[in-house]
Amino acid sequence: MRKRLVAGNWKMHGSRQHNASLIAELIAGLEKGTAADVLICPPYPYLHEIGRALDGHGIWLGAQDACAEDEGAFTGEVAAAMLRDVGCSHAIVGHSERRALFNEDDRLIARKFVAIQRAGLTPVLCIGETFDEREQGMTSRIVERQLGAVLDVAGPGAFAASVVAYEPVWAIGTGRTASPQQAQEVHAHIRGIIAARDAKIADSLRLLYGGSVKAANAAELFAMPDVDGGLVGGASLQADEFLGIIEAAA
Ligand code: PGA
């Protein structure tokens, strides 16, 4: 049985004041424990402070990205080892906003994935097709290409210590959630790609769905056999919504 994981991607939102009340509400809401694992991914400047606030409360801390390089003259970049140093256990990599808005390609994302693991963190690899790609019947091919780029560089063994998030681009921030059947179909395909290389790793790999997950639709998504939790954007910024999603995963 794969333990479910609910991850919050705060994107570029927050302030010290806002974070403090959100974290306090989450900690209070999870006081009695939960059957699911919980991860939150705030912006870089807040990681250390939030990590301290989370200490001992059983909520994991993650970053939203990391540099492919370990150290050096890379102005503005943040190394995975630094993220670990400030208390992160995870880092998102290959989010569609990084791919589309910051021109990150499969090759760079694969290098970042490896750098994140090299620093001892768990990568949360995001893959997914655009609306046009789905319309053209290319969904399977797109996730094969995105996953294949990482498999080629990191090997199937790397997926024993990683999380994959299927995030159809057309569902992110749009309120147009994939149906549970649409999510399940792609999740089963993703697990199959890994299973063709290593069945045991595929069986234990946690596959999250992301794209307009809300408290109201989480339970039906998480009921699908290959959906092991969610990567949540907008709804992770509201304590009651995020707690509702975590409850649906428990
Ligand atoms: P959303 O974002 O939940 O706001 O659609 C999901 C994500 O981008 O990870």
C-alpha cells in the first residue's frame, strides 16, 4: 500500500505575516495526526523560518525548484544542498510554469532532478501535457518524453526515492480539474513506463495528481487506484481547503 501524500505548492505567494498564520492553522488542524504525508513548498526566502516553525509537527518542507549545479558562480540560483541545509526534504522540479515561462527543457530538468537527489532531497518531478497536446491525442507521448528524459539520465533506480506529479497544464490554476478517469488513465500509463524498467519501484512510486485540486474534488481523485495524493497550488494557501484535501487523502 502506498501512503498518500498531499503537497502544497505556494508558488510566488506569501509574506512572513501571512505564512505565520497559515502555518499555525495547519499545525492546529493536524494536531491529532493524519494518515497521509503532508509537504509544503513555500518560496525560498521563507523556507528557513517556516522549517523552524514546522519542527516536530510532522509536516515536510520542500522548495519549488533547485539549481542543476552544486555550487559556484551562478548568480541568483539556489543549490539543492542549501535547501537541505535550511530544512527541506523535497524539491519540486520541472513544474509546467518553469518549463513554459522560464524555458526549462527536459535536459535541464533531468540535471536538476539528479542534483536534487545528490543533495539527499526527494525530487517531486512534474510532467503533463498542454490543452493542444491533449486535443491532438499526444498526452501519452508527452509524458513518455518528459519522464524518459529523466529515466535516461537518472535510471529507473532513482525513482525509488522520488515522487512524480502528473499535472495537465490545462488544469493548473484554471478550475478545470481533470476527471478522476482522465487522471487515472495517465497515472496508469506513467506507472507502466516505470514498470517496464522496474516493476517493484513502479509499484512503490507515489504518483500525485495536480491541477485545480480542491477539498470538494480531492476524494474522488484520490479514490483512483493510481492516484496517490495531490500537488495543490491555489487551495494550499487556504488552511481550511488544504486541511480538507489532507482529510480526503487520509
Ligand atoms: P493549482 O496548481 O492547484 O492552483 O491548479 C497546481 C500546481 O501548479 O502545482
